Amino acid sequence: MVGNDDILLTVGLNDTNIGLTTNAERLGPSQRPFRFRFSDFNGGFEIDYESHGSSLGAVVRSPLVGERWELA
């Protein structure tokens, strides 16, 4: 895979699409497939605990300042 390859994420049990929600670019269920780039997972996302005020975090889009993620 190379950085400009498209990646589609789904939840395996029910094939729910995962995409960016309208709320602060959080990842979550999406009505339509959302095309990520493979390069997005090289520092493009992070876990945001601040906005929830608890130990429960949300994955948010943070281009160039996030963490590296591995797809398994």
C-alpha cells in the first residue's frame, strides 16, 4: 500500500461504515462510505479526552499532529 491508496473502514459484524462526523471531525458511524487515504493513518488521528470531560475518548482527525495508527 502507498500513501494515496483509498481505505474504507467498516464495523465487521454489521458492515456499518465509519467516517468523519460533523462534530469536530470525530470518527463514528456514517451513512455513506468515507474514503480515507492510507497516509491519513500516519499521524492524522489522535484520541481526544478533553472534550468529553471523562476517561472516555473519541478518535478525532488531527492532520500532521496525531499519532501513527496500524491497520490490522
